[in-house]
Amino acid sequence: MKQNEIVRLLPGIFQRTMQDGSPLVALLAVMEALQAPDEAILQQAETFLNPYQTPDSFVLFLASWVDLDWLILENAQEYTPQTPSLPSGIGRLRELIAQSVFLAQWRGTAKGLLRFLETASGIHGFTIEERVPGPAGRLKPFHTAIHIPPEAAAYIPMITRIIEAEKPAYVTYELHIKGKDV
């Protein structure tokens, strides 16, 4: 806020007695200087709320607003500015934040899980088989087989964590990469 804008907020008696060199003018100059950094941030507030434009140091905080910080932290008290990002990179975390509304709407479904896995890893080609035959050829109830593209093998710990968090509690699963059990 500029000094002349602050003066307009003062009672009339102060406004009428404003003179250059007075303590009040000096105080208003200090107020203007103290508010300048905050006003600069407020001028670009939308930048901080946009996952693609926010500074890297703010991405994890933004992720916590849409309940995605669990991908990186076991609990919120673990956060430090040096906290590592998502194994697939901060760009993937930014993309997950941008997709958070869709992911919340489709949570607990195969469609939501596929989108989550593809967005988090940046790799397409995941498939979910919901009719998995058991040892006797009968379908396993409430069981899925998740097939992971070979390029995603480096992200298995992250993939497992996502599956555990996003699948319905009663569903069991198995992971496969090129026909191998994980």
C-alpha cells in the first residue's frame, strides 16, 4: 500500500496535519516499506495456487491441501524444505495436484487407480484385471491383478503405496511385470 493510500485511512485530524519531515510521515514510510514484500506476493497470489507455476518449495505444501502429501511423507511432521519429492519427480507431483479433483471423484475405482498410476509415474500402459482366476480356475472374489509396464518397474514402491491407499479396503491385489509376480 502506497503512503498516500495509507493517509486516506487515517482519521481527518492526522490527514490535515501531514507535513514533510514529521514523525507521522516517517512512520508511514516505514509502514509502506514493511508492507511491500507482502503486497508483492499478493499481486501474484494466483501463481502460488497454480501447481504448474508455484515455486518448487511450495509444491509439497500445495499437495497437502489436496491430500497428496502422503505420497512423500509418512506424517506431516516429517516435512522440511529438503524433503525429497516424488520418486518420478516434482513435475509428476505438480501433475497429480492438477488432477486431484478427478482423482478424488474416481477414488476406489479401476478408472481412478489407472489415472493415478499413470499420472504419478508418467508412464502409460497400466492395466487392471478385475476377473482373476484362482488355482482351481474359479474367480477370486474381490481380487485384482495390476499389470505394470516394464518401464515402471523402478517405481514399484511408489506404485504399491498408491495401490494400498487408493483401492477399496476389502480388495486384494497382485502386481505383474511382464508376467512376473512382484
